[in-house]
Amino acid sequence: MPARLPSWAWVTGLTTGAIAVVAVLGVQADQGTKPTASAARPSTPATADAKPSAEPEEKEKETGAKPKESTVPADSGTGRRIVYSLGTRQVWLVDASDAPRRSFEVWPGTVAPDPGTYTIGTRTDATTGSDGVDIEHIVYFAAKSGVSIAFSNAVDGSSPPPAEGRSTGGIRVAKADGEALWTFGTTGTTVRVVE
């Protein structure tokens, strides 16, 4: 029969172990390293056709868009609003406290709104765009040269390039972003367009 340790020896062992862990963490903090979790993390299985994402410069060459910005442009006003950057082809949904709630890339048509402040007027659930694509969540906020300008998403989720030879004011967004913009962009919501 094994010998039983006194209770004070067991507590001393735990205390010594705890001190050792704190010492190791302290050394790691001094060296600028981060402790790693010992639990296994779920991973996404690799596929044969997977390819690395494009570097920012490559993405700009491929799409013509600048890399996605994480902060709302400084010259975009204040309060609850939708901010659309012509230069980065990006939209932010900003709440009343000036905090961005969502940000996403867009694919503009051939007619762009001038920089300025607009308000959402008409909203349409679904229709066919001037390029023949079925679209939904159409949020109109401007007009230029007789062309209505609106955010929308293709029903099938695609983002085709604007039709050649046509003046289109549709600013296409991904399907999930179109749903978010539709919910956020009620009639009368401010839309601030910046360079």
C-alpha cells in the first residue's frame, strides 16, 4: 500500500507549480512573446485548388480598386450615415456614435455621384437593372446626367462589370452587404460621398 502524503505537502506542490507558471509567463512577457493555447484549434482543410489571396498591389491591378480601408474617412461628416468612397470603392455603415458598424467593397457603374451629402429617397425591393441583371435591395440616393444612382445587389450574388456603351448608376454590393445596407439605409438616411 503506497504511503499517503500529508495535506500540507500536496498544497505546497500546487503552490510551487503555480509560481513556476507565473515565472514562465513573466519571462515570456519580458521577451515580447505570447503564450499559446495548448488546446487544438479547428482548422479549415486545404484544397488542391486553393490559392493565396492577392497582395494589396496585385488586388488593385486586378480590380482597379485600392486596398480596403478600415477607418471611416475623416471628411465624411458625423452621425448616423452611409459613407461611400469613390477612390477606394468602399462603403461604411456608420451609427449615431460615429462608429462604423459594417464596411465593404462595392463595384460602381459608369456614372458616379459627385462628392457631397445626399439622402435616401426611394427604395425598391427588386427589379431588373439597366444592364439586364436581376437586382434587389435597391436604395436610390442621387441622380446625375439623367441617370439614377443607387446601391443594389445582384439576386444571384454576381458582380458583373458595367455593360459597355450604357450609362449605369448602379453601385453593386455583395448579397449579404446588400441586405445589411437595405436594413440600415431607410428613407431619409444620409449618404455622404467622398473622393
